[in-house]
Amino acid sequence: MIKFILASGSPRRKELLGQIGISFEIMVADGEEIITKTLPSEIVEELSYEKAAEVADRYEADSTVSRPTVIIGADTIVALGTQIMGKPKDEADAVRMLSALQNNTHQVYTGVTLIVLGLGDRRVIRFHEKTDVMMYPMTKEQIQAYVDTKDPMDKAGSYGIQGRCAAYIKGIVGDYNNVVGLPVGRLYQELVGQGLIN
């Protein structure tokens, strides 16, 4: 039986992975994020690989891989044109991001890396999903009130589509779960395609 390890402490990713019926353990990646790419799709794939690889290395060093194990790394960013938005540095940064996103359409990219151990050579599967998100206009007061809830502070682009900011989401084109932080439909299909689950 294959063991799955989620290389993330995100409660949203934990919940999403649990929704599709996969049993897994959590080992949080704690390495430094190093970006060498410029395109959003390449950045999220690079960062998801760094997270998965760091956990895979630690897992192999700490224990004997006695059965096939899949490490799942993921990273999400928001892009408004060429502007890349990760998690806000502080409340002023969150206000800046939300001011740019409101009354506009942006893209959310999530990169996913699967590292398969215990089946001979280390196998690496990388992919990403992109979702377009349209937001209603927000006043300065509405933006500040949302930032005051602290909800934006640990989220790419300074908002959570599944939280209070849902009041300002006009629509999406693409995978909703991708915006939350893990495109579990695509993930499941990749696992099936690789013969890792039935």
C-alpha cells in the first residue's frame, strides 16, 4: 500500500486532500524558497518541487523507505499581469495587493510536485493549474476591514476565496480548489495516470 505525505502545514491543503479520500501524513517543508524563474507557472512548479524535494530528502534520511511513498508539494501564487503576489509581508502590503486586485481579473497558479520513493529511481511528476478570478470593486474601508480580520495574512494575494473575501468574488474560470490551494481533481487524475492509485 502506498504511503502519502503532504509537504505542507496549510490547513486548507490538508482539508482538500482529505476530501478526495486519500490518507496521508504531514511533514512540513521548512527549507528556504529560492526563485530562479520569472513566469508564474514556472515559479509555482519550481517552489512546489523545492518543498517536495526537501521533505523527500529528510524522509529518506530519517527512515528506511519500506514501501512506496509519494511526497506531495504545492505552492500557490497570485498574478495580476506581470505582478507576482505571494503572502503579504504586513498589513500595508495586504492593503496594497487587495487595492490592485479589486475590480479586476487576476490569475491564481498552483504548482504541484509529486516525488515517488521506494519504486526504484526517484520519480518526479510536476504540473500546475491556472484559474482566472474576477473581483468586485472594494472601497478603501472594505479593504481595511477585511485586512483587520487577519484572514489575508497567510494567503497568496492577501485573500482567501473560501473566507470573508467571498463577498467580493464576482466569478472564476477554472478550478475553485486551485484557488483555495490544491487542485485536487488534477492531482487525483495524475495519481491514477501514474498507477499510484486506482
